[in-house]
Amino acid sequence: MKNVLAVDIGGTHFRTGLFDEQGRRLLVLEGDTDRVAGRDWMLSQIASRCRDLMEQTDAPVKACGLSFGGPVDFPHQKVTSVHSSGWKGFELGKWTEKTLGVPCRLDNDANAGALGEYHFGAGRGSKLMVYITISTGIGSGIIYEGKLLRGKDYMAGEIGHIPISDSGSLCSCGGRGCLESFSSGAAMESRALEWSKRRPEHVERMLELSGGPEITAKGLMMAAAEGDQPANQILKETARWLAHGILMIIRILNPEVIVLGGGVGQSGELLLKTLRNALDEIASPTITYSTEIVSATLGTYSALYGAAAIGLGVE
Ligand SMILES: [Zn+2]
């Protein structure tokens, strides 16, 4: 019996875990990401927690899978993002391998989340699954017949950067009109900010539930679930744009299942219902489909499970 290590480095949290050969989670150590402390701090956290986990098992650790919350150059196993200082161009796969003394492989969190949900969550047993993570941004991973669909330049499934309009605000990718700038958590927050400027009396509940000086996507979703009208209006508008992106995916791939993850994506039935209604409104009455749209079942652990799948070599 051999175990694998899994590492998930996110913008707000990081997790390290020990999994057995069946992908069962044995132990997890997690913490908050300190962006200001930067790359070297994060690396020292990862190294010490992984060593702790390795000491807590008698079974040898055969490999380590890593998920990084930002763009990754997969063929070169490098981080390409400016997540926080020092990450750009960093050979995270090689570094982990050298530090822990076990083979390591790295992918971005959207692909890792897709692998996690496909092997251990809502996408189990499906032939064609699309995982969409909606939090501050929008990412996605496509799994066809058990394999990640990567594309020629390893950028297949960049659903967040599908241009759905020729206007709109500037996206993090530098383009304009991307789905991410219309339907992400950040897009919801900027709509709420517009409301608070024009109609401050209408955003009181959203502000209260956000627990701070600004409305968060989480607070907004909570207010919408309570029946708050302005929050529901923002949610509807967001879901309508998302429906346009999702309908494109359905038209191109006709997947069996679309799994929604990430802080906003897995917020539950209200988002799913609003999204399904928006899809019904824009869909063709003659080109029907049976693609299911569901929430991720691994919650905030989709990417960690995916990292375990990478470690197990089943990606
Ligand atoms: Zn973009």
C-alpha cells in the first residue's frame, strides 16, 4: 500500500493532504494564504506540512500532485501567474520534487477541480464532463473519456475568457467582453457597488450580510436566498450572462454533466434555479439537450482531490 500527497495552493487558502491509493482522504492540513508574505513563505509552509504528513504514515509516499490557483505552463511544470510576488516562471513541480524527494506533477486549479469532481465527486462515471469554477474569476476543465482535454497549446476550456460581448469592462486577461467580467464573483460585486452608489437604501441587507464596508459575492448570495429583491436582480443578471456561456458549451460539446464549483458556483439551489431559468429563456425550442447542471459535491476540496488524482497518475 502506497499513499500520495496532494497540495492545493489558492489565493486565500492552501491545503495539503495525504490520500491512499483509492483516493481516500486520510489527513488534511490547511491554512490561510498570506499573499503579502509571498512565494518563499508559501513554499516553506508547503514543505513543512508535507513533511508532517509523510511522518504520520507508515506507508511510503509514491508521488505528489499539486494544484495552483492561477495559470500554469503544464508542459514545463511552471507557474506563469503573478499570484503574488515571486511566482512567475517558478518551476513549482521541480522544486517540490527536489524538496520532498518524490515524483511531482502540477496543474492549474480548474483542471485539478475537474479531475477531483470526475474521479471522486459529481462527475463520477460520466463520459463527457465540464467543470466550471466560479469564484473571483471563472475557470474550467473538460474531461472526455476519463482524460483532461488540454488542446494544442494546453489552454482548452478557458471558458472564463470566452468573449460574450464586444463591450464590457477590461478582463484580467487584457481582453474585453469575457464571460469572467460578466459572471464571476468580482462581476457580481462590481454590480452591487454600482447599486450602492445609485440606490444606497436598496443594498442595506447585502451590506449587513457581507459583514464589512463592501458587498461581497457571498453576502449578496445570502441576501438573494432570503428574498432580497436587489440581490436577486443582480443574481439574475449574472446568471443570464452565465447562461449564454454555458449554452455555448452545451452547443459545442453537449456534455453529460456540467459541474459548478468555486465559492459562487457551489452556492446551491438558488444559483442553479436562476441559471436554469435563464437557460430556458435563451435556449432554442427545437435544439433540445439533456445536459445536467449540478453543484460540485467535494465543496472546497475539489482541487485537493484533483491534486490527489494527479499524484495517483490518473489524470
Ligand atoms: Zn478574459
